[in-house]
Amino acid sequence: MEILKAVGLKKYYSTDAYEVRALDDVTLSVEDREFLAIVGTSGSGKTAPV
């Protein structure tokens, strides 16, 4: 059974010089009893501002 679904996620970071597409049309689903971890180096954007 699907307990979480996200479709078409996008997150872009921009500066005067360039644009970083951290997420670009990402789709994700998590099934019941699946384990999910979000990992990355410090400062890589794992925490989003509320």
C-alpha cells in the first residue's frame, strides 16, 4: 500500500551567476513498511526552510 507520494517536485537555487536544479521533476512513492533515508553532505540542502 502506498503511504506517501510526491509528483513533479522541483527545487531550484539561483545566484547572479548560475542556477542549480537540486530537484527537477522528481516523482517519489513510498510503500507501507519501506525504509527511506535522505542523505547528503553538510550544506547540501536536506533541510528546507518552513
